[in-house]
Amino acid sequence: MFRIVNRLIQWTGKYKRRIYIGFFYAFIHSIFAAIPIMLAAKGLSAVLDDWGGVKSLESQDIWIMLGAMILAVLGRYLFSYLRAITQESVGYEATADERIRLGDILKRVSLGFFSKNNMGELSAAATTDLSFMEMFAMNMVNTVVNGYITVIVLILFLAFYSPLAGGIALAGVLLSALFLHLLEARSHQNAPIHQKAQDDMVESSIEYLRGMQVVKAFKQEGVSIAGIRKAYNDSKKINIKIEVEYMPFNCLHLFSLKAASIAIVAVAALLTYNGSMELPTMLMLDMFSFMIFGSVEAMNNVAHVLEVIDATLDKLDGIEHADIIDKDGKDISLQNTNIAFRDVTFSYDKVPVLRNISFSIPQGSTTAIVGPSGSGKTTICNLIARFYDVDSGEVTVGGEDVRNMTCDSLLRNISMVFQKVYLFHDTIENNIRFGNPSATQEEIIEAAKKARCHDFIMALPDGYETVIGEGGSTLSGGEKQRISIARAILKNANIVILDEATASIDPENEHLIQQAISELTIGKTVIVIAHRLATIEHADQILVVDKGQVVQKGTHQELVHQEGLYRRFITIREQAEGWSIV
């Protein structure tokens, strides 16, 4: 238990000093909590003496004791308040820092990290797990540490009046701690299982919502909801199983506390009966024992919560220790935008994708990359943008190895337009502004006009202030694509990467998108992945990629007169689209 508490304290980082100060306040609070009980016992003893004919309580004494009790109560609540304002906000502040830290880490890991990890787990880590930490982390620390501080102080007071009662209390606390330790060990085994069940629920829910269009189209609502129901039922069964496993340890923990409490009451009563202890002292010891074991009993309620927190910290550590590709890069200003691949080899999870490829892309030129699906076209673009690092060889931009540059300084020079466009749940204006956060509204409108999307934006009820659904779900594919091009135009980077930007677009939208792309690529170094002849035939060079290698290279006119993959590709396009080469 204390291992997890210490781990939590270390997790808070720069805020842990405030936690230690809070512990000091809790110690003083515990002393003040005991004082009124001792004063009450002293007053009761004096009253009993008066009843017995021995005058020992004066009016002045009563007022002094009442004043001392009031001061003790005020002191107790003062230090409780000081502890609260010192410690309570730490959980929220540390969690806010963790969210920022995770965001910074995730933007610097390779894309392979996201393909290897379950999106439900990552989503849960950044949302529900951190919300759980925010709500309960400091509460658990306070319950355990402040609880044991109270226990130690009260056992010392108890032992001062009766060493035997103090020894019984200590034995009861130690025995209950043993059962708590056994409960913690079992919780440690179950925490990852519980955590995975929670992650599976999140993943099932996300998948169901994201795939709603497909679910409805194929009328598979029953099948899909069955998957969610299974995840929820599995979680329920696991939670019930865990609770059943905890019951014996909970019962033994509580039994040891109750037995020790009864023993102290019995000892105090026996000593009072024998005349070795006054009645007020007996009552005071009984109250101390109830306070001690009440504090320890509360520990039982936090043991399994601490183990869930421990599993959450393990998950967060796994993310924080992910391989970061942007560790030692420098902020470099490029003098040109020449791009070169030199003997580049790359693999996904040890499966080769690119094999010793070499080529160069001169500044200001347009290079088209064509090839079968899975040949490595998109991988080439991802390596230029350093979404991944090469296994061997080097990729240079402006004569600089991209591994020597920070991702920010590299990506300042690159605009990317993808086939699958992602727009944020925000206004159209802010989605375009994403390309340049400091852009004025006039610059945004100008970019939209160049991207051929100004007219349809103005036709919307709120124009540029129209809020679009997550992922751009309220817009057509062509409209989303043109907004993404406007975003790239606004960024005005010197390198433009187009990954199947006109695929799956109807002819009318394709014409508008081609016009928008022409505006985007003026004077730029352009890399385009495409299969449409209109997109690639005017490229300065065409790279034909197959099975991870560049098998042909040249202009359209050169390649159509060569036997090879490119000519076969063109022939297939002829047959599919009904045009011929002149």
C-alpha cells in the first residue's frame, strides 16, 4: 500500500513538497483531535470527585477547560483547512500536467506506436484513467497517510495512559495491516484484468459509434450492440469475481480490528473494576480505540482503488517510455527543399516494406509516385515527414538528415493533403486556421477562395462560423477535401505531399480539387501519390514502386514507351476509363 502511495507522490512531481507539508498539518490536526477527549476525561474526573465529596473543580477551571477545548477544536479545523488547501488541488494540477505531457509525447512518437496499441486503451488513458486519477489520487493518499498519522498519534496517547491497551491497539493494527497486504497482493493481480475490461468497454463503444454508418447500411445493429453488451457483461463478471475474491480478506481485516477494539474495552473495564483506572480514563481509552480502528477500517475501502491507480500508473509509464523519434533533433532552417533517399530500408514490425531505395527530388519539381497497393508509396511520404524513422540509409530534406531535425522544424516546411481527410468538431474557419493559427480572417477567406471552397461555405447557414461534425461528418467528401487544401494553402509550406487527394471523388469535385491543387502547388516541391493520368502525366518525374523498390523512373512520355509496370498500369487505365495514348 505504501509503495503505491509513494509512487503516487513521486508521480505528482513538482507538487510533492506540498504533499509533505500537508502531512505535517495532518500530524498537528491529529494532536488537536485528541486534546478535547483528554480534557473531557479530566473534567469528568473532576466532576466525579465533586460528587464524591472532594472539591476539585472550580468555576475558573471549567472556563479554562472549555476555552482549551474550543481552541483545540479551532486548531483541529484550522490545520484541516491548511492541509486541504495545500494538498487537495495537487491531484488536479498533477493530472493537468500529465495530460499536457502525454500530448507532447504522443506527437513525438512514430505512427507505428498507434498501430501497435489499442486505441481504446490510449483513449482511456488520456480521458477516463486520468479523470479517475484526478478525482481519487490525492483522496487515496490522504486517506492512507493521514489515517496512519492519526493512528500513530492516538496509539501513543493510548500507551501513555495504559501500555497494555497501547500494545493491544498496535497488535490489532499490525494484524489488520497483514490482511490488507494480502488483499493488496490479490488486488495487484486483478488490477490489469479490471483495467483491460474497462478498456475493452471503451474500445467497443468507440468502434460502435464510429461504424454507425456501416452498421445501419448493413442492418447489423443487433450484431454490433451484441459486441458492446458482451464487453459490458464481461466487465460485470470480472468485477463481481474480484469482489468475491476480496471478501475473505475484508472480513479478516475487519475482524482483527473489532477483536482488538473489544479487547481494549475489556481491559479498560477490568482495570477500572479493580480500581487501577478511573472511569473517565476508561471512557477516554475506549474513545481512542474507536478512533484508531475507525481510521484503519477506512484503509480497507481504498486498497483495491490503490491497485487500480497502480495499474493506471503502469499504463501511463508505458506511454511515457514509448520510443520517441524526436529526441536529439535541432531546430534547423532549410536553405532549399531538395529531397533525397539514399539506400533506405524500412520495415513495419520486422516486415520489410522498402528495400534499399534511392532517388532524389529537386527543389521546385513535381514527383509522382505510382504502384500497386501495399508497394510502399505512402511509406515514402511518411518517411519524408518523419512519421517514422528508417531502419537504415538516410532521408534528407534540404541536405539535412531528417533525423537531425526536430519534427516541428521539419514539418514547418511540409503541407500534406490526405485521401482520408480529418476535420475537427469546430467551425470551418478554425479548421482552415489550423494550417496557420496566426492567420487573419482575410487570409483564411483568401485561402478558401484559392481552394474553391469559399462559395459553398458562404452558402451554409453560418458561413465560416458553421460548426462541422467530428471528422467533417456533415460535409461531402469533396467539400472536406477542399477545406483540407485551404488549410494547406494557408500553411504555405515549400513542400507539398498529396496522398491520393483526388481518389474516390466525383468528376465535378475532382475538377474543383484539381484547380485547388494547382493553387496549392505553385512554386512548391511536390510529391503526389495518384493513379489518375491527369494527375501524374505532367509530373517532372514518375517513380514506379513495386514490392518496396523503385522499379522504374522517368517522365510519363519516357515510361509509356518502356515495357514494364507503368505501361501495364496505363493499359489498365485505358481499358477502365476508355481513353487511349496518342
